[in-house]
Amino acid sequence: MSTLTAQKRPVSRPQGRPAPELIFGDLWEYDPAPETADPKLKARYELFIGGKFVAPKSGKYFDSINPANEQKLAQIAHANAADVNAAYAAAKKAFDTTWGKMPGKERAKYLYRLARLLQDRAREFAVAETLDGGKPIKESRDFDVPMAAAHFFYHAGWADKLDYVAPGRKVAPLGVVGQVIPWNFPLLMLAWKIAPALAMGNTVVLKPAETTSITALKFAELIQDAGLPPGVVNIVTGFGDTGAAVMGHPTAAKVAFTGSTEVGKIIMRSLAGTDKKMTMELGGKAANIVFDDAPIDQAVEGIINGIFFNQGHVCCAGSRLLVHEPIAERFLAKLKTRIKTLRVGDPLDKNTDIGAINSKEQLATITRLVAAGVKEGAKMFQPACSLPAKGYYFRPTVFSGVSMSHRIAREEIFGPVLSVLTFRTLDEAVEKANNTAYGLSAGVWTDKGSRILKMSTELKAGVVWANTYNKFDPTSPFGGYKESGFGREGGRQGLLDYCKLA
Amino acid sequence: MSAPAQSVFRRLFDEVGPVDHVGIEERVAKYTTRSIKKNAKLWGLKTAVSMVDLTTLEGKDTPGKVASLCQKALRPHDGLDCPPVAAVCVYPAMVKHARRALGEDTAVRIASVATAFPSGQAPLRTRLAEVKAAVADGADEIDMVINRGAFLSGEFQLVQDEIVAVRDACGSATLKVILEVSELETYDNIRAASFLAMRVLRPGDFIKTSTGKTTLNATLGNNQVMLEAIRDFYLDTGTPIAMKPAGGIRTAKQALQFLIAVKETLGDAWLNNTRYRFGASSLLNDLLRQLEKERTGAYQAPYYFSEAAESY
């Protein structure tokens, strides 16, 4: 019998032969598998004020474009200050006469109804979300829409139990709340904002982002179907001027904003000196930290999920990879192999992993920052996948050899671009991870439990995920440190941001 | 567990690296959301047929049963343009009957489960004698079981020595090493055992999930752990090891999901029956049923398909 010692070590490759490579070719190409559910879009969407769809006072409309093929989807009303005034008046009236006085258990019924209606029409909403925003159908179908419904279910459950939100204290609603949401998760962000506000007894004026208004306006149809009293939720669409009017309106008792740090600062400046409550959920530049004892393949998967989920249009995207030096080379090779199997293309195709960039402007921003990365000397890797001829697409991109002073390591790119840095010790990892103006999220990958606990106390981030990434739940508060904002959304903490405590 | 055994475990795990259970489950859940349509579906189904090791492993097997299994292996279904299966898989005593049914010049290979299958609890010389007898009777491939008892008590050297002995007894026959994943229990163990085996295998030899005789057999999860081990070993050494999930794969839909895992983990070079097999019996008829459905547009009743083998 041959002995183990003679056979123990793997036979190393003979020198001079080419390194073995895996072939991810077209031997078994998947046929197109487009989702065919009807999104039931209208040609023109009006403003939703006082429970009715009303034309904007200015008579102006703008186009909503499908970023996957640059075709027009619908016309969206452009609200001006007078429209926003009308929306606040409707919301104030609803707060004073119906919603603010309604017992919690009655409000809960409406919220449950909204959640179920959304579930009933999940496929339709998923297709609409994908058409309007460019995200892959598998994400809108399996994440955005179910998670939005989950938020309504969760907060419906709280509505009649508000006496227990803050034990020993009494809670009361604030009044009318102004909310501005971003374009990366249009329907989900709407749910994050509206569900806790309504559960607490507030009424709402909400402005969706100009590139992704459609699902918010479809949601307005659900509000009508659910029979909510008129004016409890008002949706005004438009550009930055509309948003400024919503945020600055004197009737608003509180404003909630999710979006870029830049705009967040403008809003905070404009509201300085008023007595409005504020919550801000702003940008991020999260570090995903991989130690040498991590389960490598699962870490690679998590990094991929962390940065390429929703084309990287995620405020908590793991856009900086910090990898332990001993495994850096091997890890990067595995990461590249995995990226070669990602499928970029038509967002409506059920097999698409990475869809379209949300807008032409965002594509330009990403292109500019990537060019800066190349110019500053970082090494760029992109897989050789083909992109559709029309529409806004960007290849998944990995930069290696990045240092902390590079722009691509400091600025939020908000696209499918990963910057890879290395570290030698735990302290260095913490130092690098925290060396940023942001502090929204972080990820730690290690097999060692004590290291997870240590890292989670040292990292200045609102969420620290361990051996996973981009996990969300309505029960779990989400929000940032430093310039990533303040206030929390989700969970008990999120509700407390929508009430007065007495 | 005694201290030395523990350090043996730790050393092997350090060498091959850990596996995160939750991460694996998450990864394979994504395979199940892939949507395979039209030509891609046809290609997948036919490829899966060509990868089947059509199996009967029962105490009540007879030469007649084996002969009819061989006929099915050669011509899976009348009127359907589909390849023969890769192999028939039988007990050693049935190898000569299979050889008689298939003849010498045949596209279908004969695999035999030797080494006191499924427990492996026989003296080594008995197991080796069984392997040699099967090969002498005409087996092209030998499916062996590893010594799980030795693995779980940390006697890795013994496990590996036995694989080497069986490999040498195989001569030119292909060797498939059954890890019996359900008895190893953790993904960490499955990965470690995969490496133990691969380090002494020849290019083209297989690692295989299970005997099909325990409660839990091939799953997308343990398939993924083993595919990743094969990938890492190939990239390190250049030695391509083949893979065979066995047991529990009963439907065409499952088979396509396993193939998607192969395509997205190991790539095109593993999408053929020299590198990937399905150990199954009832799977074949479901594949044929789906192929007929693609051809005619309607599902046929099960009794239109011959020889629904029941074993696993």
C-alpha cells in the first residue's frame, strides 16, 4: 500500500505550464426569461392630494424614463409650492379631523389592509419598480416588494400597542410629517417612511425622487382602495424645488429625508432655527472587512452581494473591501472569478444579476469617479461581459491597489464599483474602516466570534453585519453615525422618531 | 474527543479553510431562482440524461432486472432524440450480468459499488477483494465509501491510506469516492473530507456525496461545498476532479438546479459526463417526461415511460 506521506501534499503544478483556468463561456447560455406580468401603468400620473388625483397647478409634467432602454414610461406631474401647500392643508385637516383622533387599533386595520393589497399586487408592483428604476426583477420581486409589505405588517402590529413603545411614558403623534425619499429603493423607502408615521397617528406629505415616482403613485391607488381617510397620505412629485417646498413647509412638524449627504446638509441648513424634528438617512462608504480566517467563498459571495446588489445604488453598500494581507491575493482572484459569472443586462430578465443604472446623470457620476480612480493609479478590473446597446449600464468594477487617499476610497460612488484595500492588524482595519466622514454600515468576516464582538464595538457604523451583508428587517433599526445622518428607521427606535414623548 | 485527534482536525481545517453554513445556503438559494427556458432547457435536460448513473442497489436485484436496466440505459425512450445515460450502477455480484447485457462495445459504462457498500464496515482486505472482483467482472468504474468512523475519530491518515489502496486495486477503472455527507454532518467536515480524497485521486476520478442509503443525500448545499473544493483544488494543482451527487435528486427541475451550480461554480469544462454525474434512478424518467413535454407540448402519463426504477 502506498503510504500517506508519499501522497500527502498535492502535486504542485510543473513549472512553466499555464495556470489552470475555469471557463465561463457560452456552452450553456440561458435563453431570455423576461417577466411578463402587466405593470398596469397609466400614460399620465397626477398628484395625489386629499385622497384624489389632481392636476398640478402649473400644468407642467415631466417624463419618467425606463433606464434599461431609455424609453418614456409615463408623464409625471410637477408640483410647485402651491401644490405642496394644498397637500399640507389636506394632511393637516386629516390629522385634525380623522387620523390623529382615531384609536390605534382602527389605524392598524388600514395598515394591515395596505400590506395585504400590496401583497396581492406584488408582481405588478415588482415589474413597475423594475421598469422605472432599472433594478433586476429578481430583486424587486424577492426583496423590494415583500420587504415593503413586511414594513406595513410590522407597523400595523404596533399601532394598537403604542403604550408599550416607551414604557412608563405617554406617546402622542407629531402632526403632519414631510418626507423626501430617494430613487434607489422607491417603494421600500416609501414604506420605511409612511408605515411608522401612520402607525403613530401622523399624516404625511411625501415626495418621491423624480426618476422613480411611478410606484409611489401606484401606491396612492392602493391608498384609495384601502379607503384611508382623504389627506392621510399625500404624494407630490417633482424635482428639487418640490422637495425644498416639502421640507421647508411651516406646517411640517417633522421632516424625514433619505438621500445624499450633500442635499441633507442643505436641508439642515435651511431648517436651522425652526422647531421641526428631523431625521436624516444619508450617504455611506461602508467597509467590508475580511480576516484571514474567514470562510473565503462565502465572504466573496457576501462582498459581491454587498456592492453589486441593486447596481451598488445602496447607501449602505459595502463599497470598500478591507482584506487581511495574508489572503489578499487569493481573495482578489476568487472575487474576479465570481464576478465573471455575474449576468449584466435587461432588468426584466429573471436571470439578470445586475440591471441598469438608474439615470443618465448617475451613470455620468459613476463614469467620472471611475476615471478618477484610473487616473490616480488604482488597478481596474472589469469582466468582459457584453452590455445592451441602448440604456444606462455599467460593468461591475473592482479597483485593487487602492489607498485611503484615493477619491474612490473616500467618495460615495453609488454604483457597482468596489475599492479593495488591505490591512495587517485588527487595529489597522478599524482605523481604516472608521477613517471616513460616513458611518452607516460595516461588515466583518471571520470565523472567530470574539473578534466579531470586538469589531462591532469599535466600528463607528449604525449597522455591523457579521458573516453576512445587506440584511434588513422591519424590526431592526437602521441609521447612521457622523455624516451618514441621525435618527433610526425600523423597530421600536424608528417609531420613537415619529412621536412626542410625555 | 481526545486532544491529539482534536489537533489533527484543527490542522486539516486550517489547511482547507472553513465553510459558513448560512452563506452556503444563501448561495444555493440563488440557483433555484434561475429561470431556464426553451433551448437552454432542452440542452440542460439532454445533458442531464447523459450524466445519469442509472442505479439499482437492492437486495432483490436479479440478472433479469439488471438486464432490463441496461436496456433502458442504452435507449432511454423510444422516439425521443436523447443520448444514452452515462453508466449503470449495480452491486458487484451484478456486474457480470450487466456486462453480458451491454456487451463489450458500448457507450454505457458499468459502475459498481464496492467496499462493503453502504457501511464500509468490513476488513480492508475483504473490501479490496470486492473491488478487484468487480473490476475483473468488467466494471469500468468503482464507487467506494470512505471510512467515516475513522474520519470522525480524526484518523485521517487511515482514511486516506484506504482510498489509496482502493485506487490501486481499481487499476484502470475510474474511482468514485463516496463521502457519505449525511454522516459527516457539517459542511466543514465535507470540505475537509473532499480534500483528503482529492489529494490522492487521479485526474478524472470522482468525489461523490452519498450512498443514497441514509436519510439525507445530495442537496444543493453539500453539492456546492464539494464543487468549491474541486475548484480550489483544480486551481491549486491543475488536477481536475469530477463530481457525482447521488440520492434525493428525483426531478428534472432539481437536476437543472444542480447543473446551474456546476455552470456557475466550475464553468463549461465540467458540464459533461466525464466531469459530472447524477446518481439516480427515478430522475431519468422525469427528465424524459420533460423532454417529451418540450417535444409535444403536453405532459404524458407516467405509464408511457418504461421501467420506473424505485431504489433511489
